[in-house]
Amino acid sequence: MKLSGTFPCDFPPEVYQKYLADQGALSYLSQNHPEILDVEVLEDRAEEDKVYVKLKYTMEVAMPGPVKKALGGASHSFVADLILDTQNNTATLEFNPARLGDKIKAGARIAFEPEGDRWVQRLDGDVTVKILGLGRVVEKFVVEKFQNSYTIEARLRNEYIKNVEG
């Protein structure tokens, strides 16, 4: 199932990038996002024109009964694996859930683009869930929840950077 969205950002990619794995930014997310309980940095390194960031998200998400049963509960965690190309302001993002990783595949491409006096993140990806009888229902739920959650996360990250950068 298609995963897409456009998320405004008041800062250029090089500023945004500084805060991807910043402990203050991640604490701000955990404290202010209604579904994120914790974000842990697993990797944060740069090599030439690439930045590699792996974050483990622990979340508590309200979900309908059949989806909750299929996913094994409302609490879940996943690793977001981001590779940012600083030369062309694009990134790839893969999501690896702690449970059912062999049945759920999710990933996206992100492009940072100027739009007027701001920047936007354009996300284009896919979610595939291979659970007999419930795959499409779970896919729809995951896409909807991701898009809503990412909208909140983008807003909170932007707020945090505004507070820190001035």
C-alpha cells in the first residue's frame, strides 16, 4: 500500500540533519508525542556525503481489535534506518518492526525541497503486510498511523529546532 506525505520544515536539510539523533530533540519527541514512549539512537555516523542514522522507537498506539491481535498488542517497537545523501538532499528510510519483521515491510524515499521561504520533506514509499486474511487491513492501519504520527513528529522536530536555533 502506498505511503506518502508532504511535511513542512522551517530549516534547510543541513540544519535539520544536526538534530536527527540529538538527545534533546529525541527527549522532546518522547515527552510531547502522544504515541512515542522512547527513541533510542542505535547508529549516528557520517561518511563522505552520506549520513547513517538508526533510531529505535518504542510506541503505544491505539488500534482496533483485529489489528492489535495480528500485531501482538498496542505496544510495539521498530527501528527506523535512515540513509541521508547530503549532496542531493534525499534519503531512504526503512522500518524494521521488532515483531513480525518477516511479514511487514515498509520503506520510503524522502526528498527535502525548497518551497517558497521554507523547506518541505516529500515522502514516497510502500507498506506490505503478509498476514493471511488481515494483510490489507493491517497495511491500511500502518499507513494511516504512520502518516499521522510522522506529521506530529515533523511538527515537534521543527518546534524543537526553532527553540534551539532561535
